[in-house]
Amino acid sequence: MQKEKRYYPYSKYLFETFGTKVYKITLDGGFNCPNRDGTISSGGCIFCDEVGSYSRCASDNLSVAQQIKSSIEHLSAQFKAKKFIAYFQSFSNTYANLEKLQKTYDEAFCDDRIVGISIGTRPDCVDDNKLDLIKTYKNPWIEYGLQSANDETLKLINRGHDYECFKNAVIETKKRGIKVCAHIILGFENETKEMMLNTAKKLAELNIDGIKIHMLTVLADSPLYKKYSQKPFYLMDMEQYCEIVCDILELLPKTTTIQRIAGTGFSETTIAPKWVNRRFEILNMIDKIMVQRNSYQGEKYSP
Ligand code: SF4
């Protein structure tokens, strides 16, 4: 039996919503990203590697329906899983015309056991028509990459959009009843702890529905690796990262689902820091710090 967390894990939210454990199926919808194909820039975000940033889903050129079928077979056999969320993860999964988007998302509901959809994308890659389409699906979520609410940082990391763009996308998305998860990264070279906490405060102001927190990681084949190999820069250690994660948890509303605070790890492409792949140690340290502080998610949140 898992010990009760001092924060609100996404898995708990799913259990409360669907009455059973729900598994996320990672999908490759065959989309690209405008920050990599030359539309915004050709270099992409500095931390992004050739598979589209912290995402690995080996689609083996399978169609969305085939990917769903194979994942359901596997998860049902291994975990007796009964309900699933279709998760479009790699690159920008709203970067196409409406027709292609509808066809791709429709395909994700090829099995009745798919109970919701989660779409990872950039905040500058949605518009009214796309959001109006997404809101028609069962239990829709959009996951927006933000990384930092500091515009100077966004320029440095070559995001190609500013905080205002993210904020407007979140407001338009939530207005339609679509839930929003934000992705942020801790540990950019220029960022102080206060700047990282400021990002969390801005997300709290937006009453964000979910968050994924990553430690800045130098991945092979990323522009950041080029920079790092020429002149290695300081990267936080595990304890510093966990302390800041706990500060962030305290600042967020109690209702924000915590979808990721420790990576699943792809050690073969991680150049630094290597500790990011020690998932259970990170989770345990976060639990320990929250206990030491006798603190909970939302403790310092003020609406
Ligand atoms: S928006 Fe995502 S996929 Fe595109 S370059 Fe940035 S991290 Fe990579």
C-alpha cells in the first residue's frame, strides 16, 4: 500500500475521477514542432534533443490505433489495466490543420477503454478552432510547455514565445473546460531560486490543473550539450532540486495535480546531471523534506 503523499499525485486524481487505476498510453501522432522545422527557428529549445524533448515513444511507424492496441494488450496483460488515457507526447501535437488533428485524435478513441486524451503542445500552437475541437473529446487535457515564466530565460533557451502567450493560451483553454498541465524546468543557468518560485506563483495564479517539473538536463544531441561540452556550467544537485520542488509544492493550490517531479530516466542520452535518473531517490527525498518541514502542498498558496 502506497503511503499517502503530502502532495496531490496525478494518479490519485485519476483514481478519484475514474474509480480505478488509469494508465497513460504514450503516443506518437507524427507531428513536428514549429520551433524545429524553421517556422519559428530551426534550432529548437536548447534542451530539446532529436526526439522532441524528454519524450520517448517508439512508435515504429505504427498508426495511432496500432500503438493504442499494442499498449493496451501489454498493460492489460502485465497490470490488469482497464482504463487508459491517450497521451500525445512528442513534439507539438496541435501543429497541423484541423482535419489532420481531428483524424488523429479520433483514432485515439478506437477502443472504449480510452477514457480521456492528453495533448502535449506549445502555447503558440493553438487557436480558437483547435481548442473548440479538443473540447469535444472525453476528459480533455492540454499539456503546455512553459519551462519558465521569465521572458529573459525564454529568450535564452530559444523558446520562441513569451509568458504572455502561455498565459493567454491557458485562459482560452480553461475557458472551454479543458484542463491544463504546465511543464516547467528548474536550474537554468541564469535563474535564481526566486525566479523559479516566481514561475510557480504565476502558475498558481492561473489555477493550473497539473504540473510537470523537470530538472534541467543536458541531453546528447541537444544544443545545450554543445554549450555544456565547450564550457560546463553549474547544475543543481539532487538536494537543491528537491528543496525547490518542495517550495513549489507549497506555493501551488491543493487541487493542482502533480504529474511529474522525478523523471523516468533515459540514462543512455543523459550527459548531466546523472542523478536525474535516480527516480525513487528523488521521490523519497521530496517526501522526506516535506515531512521534515511538516508541510503540505498548498501550505503557502494564497488565492
Ligand atoms: S517546443 Fe518542444 S519539441 Fe519543440 S523544440 Fe521546444 S522542447 Fe522541442
